[in-house]
Amino acid sequence: MDNKEVVGLLNKDIENEHAAIIQYLVHAYGMGEGEMACEIEAIAREEMRHLDWLSETVVALGGVPSLVRGMMRMGGQTVSEWMGNDILAEEDAIKLYREHISAIDDLKIKRLLRRILSDEESHHGVFQHFVDKARREGARDLRGSRDDEVSRTLNLSIEHEYTVILQYMLQSYLTKNLKAKVELKDQAINEMQHLGWLSEEMVGGGGTPRLEHSEVDRSTETDDMLKADIKIEEEVATEYDRIAGTLEDDGLKKLFLRLRDHEHYHAEVFKDLLQGDET
């Protein structure tokens, strides 16, 4: 099997990890605070780690990591049914990883996939436990149907955060600038925090987070990446400042001002990197 074929298989794994991350986050956010929600978020973070390892491997093989999101199972009227869907997602992953381990000859990649498979088998057991636990504890969907200017603003902000997470992670894989690689990944992690804060605020206010992203910049040269990132950070910082000025809820206002300050910081970090990359 040549590198191109291996990249194709690994990109399929990346797409499924992407889908699992979002599926699990939607379920965790929908449940609100609590032990189960925290454990599901922890599983989502492990899937993020898998996506990271797989993406780095794809780049090492001369490929580009896929940004396509695989199939999600978002049906179910109860939390117990959600957990049943998460079990099915893990069963799909286990099956696919076993197939890819068998098909790929490279011993190092096989070792990586076995490592990931071990996690997926563990996740499968956790979700099986959560099916009954959700019933026993009366876990329920806390999302609501709120649809007003505030909820629409929150969802647009969630869309931005999701987009830049993907953008900065992709750039961190593709750049040859080691400082940029570290900073891009670090800022992506910060944007993941933002996504969580905004989604939790949405659920707490009676709404439903919509985890969808817009177009991702696909520049391949580091200076072009950074210019695109500076532009989007400055634009969203201005927008978050404007939003904060319209809000009556003091807690929500403080959140958007904090987000604004973080985005300003990201822009300055990227400017420093750009100056270093252009000299």
C-alpha cells in the first residue's frame, strides 16, 4: 500500500474522529453540568487527541488532513438514547480501526492505530454504562427552543469559534515554522474553551447550540495563514466588543468582553509570528 492509499484511510479516520468530537460535545452540552457531562467532554478531548495524532501522521506522509466531518448520529429523544448512539459511533470506529490496522503495512502507523483502538474500546464500555446511568439518574435534555437576538448572536459566535479551531489546527499541521506550529495549536485550544463557554451559556439560557462552521482558510504558506488569522481575529474582536455593548445581562456582557480580549491577544501573537516569518 503506497502513501497516498494510507493517507486516504487515515483521512477517513480523521473524519470519523471529527464527527465523534462534535456528537459527544453536543450531548455533553445538552445535559448541562454534572458528572456524566464532564466524562463525555473528557472522551471528546481524547478524540481530539486522536485527530491530532492522525493529522500529524497524514502530513508526515505528504498528505493534507481532511476537514470533512463524518456521519453523526444525532437522533434520540432521551439521554439514554443519545448514549446508545454514542455506543454505535464507537462500534463503527472500532470496526474501521481494525480494518485499517489489517490493511496498513507500516509498523509505526499500525502501532498508533492500535493505541487509538484501545481508547475506542474503553469509550464503548463507558457509554454502555451511561445508558443505564442516564435512566437511573433521570438525565435529561436541558436544551430549549429560545430563538431571539441573544441566542442568534451566541450561535454565530459558536460558528466563528468552531471555524477558527479547524483553521488553526489545520495550519498548525501544515506550517513549517515551528514557533507558528506551537502558537497556532495553543490558540486553537483557547478557541475550544470559547466554544464550550458559549455553548454552555446557550443551554443555560434556554437555547440550543448549533455546532456548525463556516469556510476555513486553506492557505499553505505561513505568512498567508497568519495574515488571514490576524484579519479574522481583529474582525471578531470588534464584533464581540459591539455585542457586549448591546447586552443587558451582566454575566454575558463580561463573557463577550473576555472573549474580545482573548481575540485581541491572538491577533497580537499572530502579528509577532508574521513579523518573524517575514524577516
